[in-house]
Amino acid sequence: MLTLKTLHTQVNQRVCTLFSTKTFFRYCLLIAVTLLPQTSSIADEYDEIEYLFKLTLAELGQVKVSVSSSHEENLFNTPSSVTVIDKKTIETYHYSNIREALESVPGLDVYQTVIDRNIPTARGILQSFYSNKILILIDNIPTWQPIYGEGSIERININDVEKIEILKGPASVLYGSNAYSGVINIVLKKAQENTTQFYGQIGTDNLLSTGISTQQKFDQLSVFASINIESEEGDTYQVPNATGFEFNGEPNFDYANYNKTINTNLKLNYQKHSVYFNSFTYKHSFLGIHPSYLGGGGKTVENKGALLNYKYQTLFGKTEMLASFSYDYFEREFPVSYDYSNVIRLAGNRLQSEIKFNYLTESLNIEYGFAGEQRHSQGHDVYNAITDEFIRHNLFNDEDVIEWSSYARFRVNFDKLSIMFGSRYTNNSNFGHNISSRFSSVYSLSEQQSFKFIVGQSFRVPTLFEMYFDHPTVIGNAELKPETSTSYEFAYLYGSDKFFMQILGYYGVYEDIIQRQASETGPPQYQNTSKFKGYGSEIEIKYQFTETLSGYFNYNYIQGVDEEIDNNYRFVPDHTISFGLNKHINNFSLSTYGKYISSVEGHLKDISPQFIINANISYYHAINNLALKHVLSIKNISDSDMLTPEYIRQTSNINELITEDFGTRFNYSVHLSF
């Protein structure tokens, strides 16, 4: 019997075989040029390029977002504070991946731990090894795995993205448990016209990346399909040993960053129906569970996943109905010994369904719905990878989690003022009932100027890992309580043809945050921490100096109310600045972007201020029916380490981790459209 898991494995094996050959880039380029339609024209393509560079910031402020409500609204009117990384920004600064794009957003950082990478973190609320406090959406479809609770931004390649919507702060009323500190909605390109795009990239650190996507429209059917692969292996460097202690008996720990990603997407829209399928494989090196060579350090973590979603959308008078069903599968394997005599294998899946209604008039919006979910573990076990012999179970007494919820939101629009109030009731099979609420008001001085006041609550139930894990490195705790939070936020937005600004301040109270705590009698155990508070401000500025010169400046400030007693804000830098500048000259585009991070405390010693800067030069031209873009990029011109505090294990021999930004790198990419 061919199961979805078997099919996913077979597809990935064949894709890996196909992409492993060095000549694949040449074959794809030859096929792309050979199959060019002789009647096509690139005039529309270059009209789009000119449009991107000449689009006013007032128009960008009117870009519709859907992450904060079931119907799309612009940034000035949406009842949440939302940051959008739009298509123009992605095109202008040539971000290599979604991680780079997210790091430009004020109030959002992407962390690395000894086990996992690319952990989005909103407003300084630290997570454990895995990203389980920020919800990842793909086209408004929640995706995360039930054992660790993490979502993965590696599921999507940046070249397939139309825009990224980021909502920071509590969002449980909108999305339920895992939207504790924020939501990231990755919106895929839409088939508005028949277009096929191919790209290839080479660079230092053995970088090789390639992919192809197509957008096609057939009467009432639209199709988007893509496949991407990327691999990179950096030079070996020595992990900083802060105090001279050995890494579990090893005086030095030489390490090299390695990653390989394959992802595929298929999106079909026909009349009122839509189907979406995503699969991905993501392999990366890690520092080991200790960290040490003996604990698997330098070896590879392999993640795989498949997401299948169906939506039906229709309209009854002034009421819109949306029904959705998703199957989300995930598996992971990684060694916990140097010789593969101990390998951890885990797998799990989520079944999710939702139906919601939205009654919308000019003065009133009523949104309500019902959602249900089953989270199932297929095991978290230790094997001998050489003999394939089972050794032990790591999850004990785990059981399926059944969760259902109902929610309602009411929004009343007056002349210049709109007020929204909503609540979500959740029933969890392990943790009983929860009610989270949200209030927001938007006062519009004009179409491009508004004030917002938001009060939001959020909660997150413990994962299967945090409750049932039993291992020499850490023990779960079935007595854990859900995490809760309340935040207060005030924002001001202003836009014109040449200027866009969003300024906000917030204050948050966080209770029962789950962290691993050291034990004097045995391994660390997951425990709820005491309540802590924090506040901050975020400034987001975009400026169009001239028709061909633009830039952005983002500033973020975070402060704990009492950093002496919490184990969170003391590992978070107070100040972060990100910036970008772009100059468009005829067919050329020059851009630079970077980030500054102030000094931050480590558990052994402080980490000095850090600065990174990147630069691109791109050239657009045409050959017959083919539109081409060439991009030469220099990453990390300053050759910075970009260190992250090792805030989870807090071992006696390591104070910080070097992120994937390590070292200066040169990349060249070519993009073809026809």
C-alpha cells in the first residue's frame, strides 16, 4: 500500500538523485531556452521591473495583508501591527533566503542553538531548541510538527515568495495555541499570467542552488508549481571555548556549517476550490547534544515533511464561508554519538480542520468559526543506525492530543474609528479550557495615517516533548502548565509618496514560560518559570529619496522590567538596527543592507556589539524572448562572527554560538523569466 509517507520518501529520493549531478544546472538552462514560446514577449516583464522600482511608498502602504483577519486589509486599517516584506523589497535587496529577509524586521530575530537553526523569535521571547512560540503559515495555512511544536521556514524558497507578513505579539485569538509571540505568513506567488522562472546560484563555501517555478492560468484554473534545491558547506572553524573547559573530554571542537535543502510546491485554484501541497527535506550540521564530537557534533540532522491542504470558499449574500482541511507530516533523524551507534528518529503528524464565516458590511464585520485538531506522535526513539537495532523509547506515556476551539470577533466601523473585540475558547485534552481575548481600535486621520491601540492575550500548551521526554540530557514534565501572556501596544502609521513610517511601543507580561531547569539530583527538567515583564519600541522607516534611490531604517529596543531575576531578557540585546539602501541606474541596481546588534549578556561573559553588512550589484537585460537578471552578492563584508548567546543549556565551557553568517562569502546568481 502506497502511503503518503512512502510517496514522500520516494519523491525525495528521486529528486535528490536528479539534483546530485553537477550538470543539472546546464540541463535546466538548455531545456528552459529550448522550450521558450516563440510568440512570447518580455515587454511585460520589464514593465514589471520598472513598476517595482517606481512604486510609491504610499502605494506600498496599501498592499493588502491577511495575517490579522480573514479578509485582506491594508497596513493602515488592519487591527494589528503588521510588517510586510513585499515583492519590491525582496527584488531590491536580493535576500538569499527567508531568514535574511526576516532579520531585517524590527522586533524579530532569527536565532541558532546547538541543535537547530533558523529559529524566528519575536520581541525577545526566547524559545528552547526549537521554534514553537511563533506560528509559521504558508498562504495562511498553519504548519508545525506536534512533538517539538516547531515550524520550519526552510519549507519555502525565497524565489517562490510574493510577500511575507509578520504579526508580532499575542495572536492566539486568531490562530490558537502556537501563535504565542507572533505569526509569520509566507505568501506564495500567484498565477496572474503565464510565466516560468528559472534561477541558478553558485558561490564560495561550495554553494550551489537552483530551482524552477511556473505560474499558469487556464480559464478558471490557476497553477503554481516549483522545485528548489540548495547545498552549502563552509570552512571549518573552532567553536569558541569561553573558559578553557573541554568539550566533554575534547580540548578543541572544529566545526563546519553544512546545509542542504530541497522543497517542492504545488498550488491549484479552481473556482471555489484550492489545493496546496508542499514537501521538503532539510539537512544541516549541528553541534551535538552536549555539544561535542561524542554527542554527534559535526554530523547531520535530517528533517522531512509534507503538507497537504484543501480549501473551499464561497459567498452567501454578505457572508463569506471558508472550510479548510490539512494533513501535516514531519520526521527527523540525527545522531547522538560520533559513530552512529545511537541515532534518534522521530515522526509525527497533525490533522487540522476549520470552518469560519465572515459577515462583512461597511460598518460591521462579524467573524466566527470552529477549529479542530489531532496531534499524533509516531515515536521518538533511539536506534543503532549501523545495525538498525532498536535501543529505547524517549517519549513515555505520550498520547494523541485532541484540541478544538471556537472563536468570534466583532468589528464596528465608525467615521474614522473602528473597534474590534474577539475571544477564542479552546478545549485541550491535556489542559482543559482556555479563553483568550483581544481588543483593538484603529483611528484613521486619513487614508495614509492612523493610530492603533491593541490589547492581546495568548497561550501555548506544552508540547509532547516538553511533557513526556525521558532521556539522560533532559526530562519532560507532565505537570507543566500552559504558557500565557498579555500585551498592550500603541502604534502610529504614516505614509506618503516618498515616506512610510510605523512607530510602536508595547508592554508585555509573560507567565509560566517553559524552560529547562538544572537539577542537583539528575538531568535537567522542563519547568514553568515565574512571571516576568518586558517592554520595547519598534521603528520602521522606508524612504524614497528620488525616483531611483530608496532605503529603509529599522530600530528595535527591548528591556526587561527586572533582568536580575529572569532568564530571558538578559540574553536579548537592548538595541538592534537594520538598514538598507538601493540605487537603480538604467538596467543596473546597487543595494546594500546590514544589521547592528548591541552588546548582550552571556551566561559566562558579555558578548560585544556586532555589525554585519552585505552588498549586491544586479543587471537586467533581454535575449530574444528571455528576460535575465544577474546578481553578484558579497555577504558579510565586515567578516563578522555574529554570535548568539548559548542561553538554553548554559554549560560551563561555551558562552556563544557562531551563526550561519560566519565569514565573508561571494555569490553569483542568474534569474531567467519567459
